[in-house]
Amino acid sequence: MSDRFDLYGALWAFCSHYHSGKSSRGYRILSRLVLAGYRPGLGLQSGRFESPEQRATFRHLIRHYRNRV
């Protein structure tokens, strides 16, 4: 399993791309990441993953949850 850094980065990228508005589940997850103190790096903000684990977790989230956030 990915460490917290990889998981938070993958969640941020996933929810940023797939949330369906401010009242959506994905947007609430983004808000919780901010409350947890997570701030994505410039690389991730511009679409470059910061580790192979982060990319793998992101792909897993897409496969299993893209229609559910």
C-alpha cells in the first residue's frame, strides 16, 4: 500500500479531475485533504506524478471509482 504522501497526491489528482461539482463526494474529499494539511507540489498540479506509487494509485482510483465521485 502507498504511504500517505502517495495516497494524498493520487486522491488530489483523481478528485480534481473527476469531481462533479461543489456538492459532490470528490469535492468533499478535496476539502478534507486541505484540512489534513495536504498541499500538492507544483509537479502534481501540472500533471506530473511525484512517484510511481502515486501514479499507480491514481490509475486504480480511475478504474474503480471514476463514476462514483
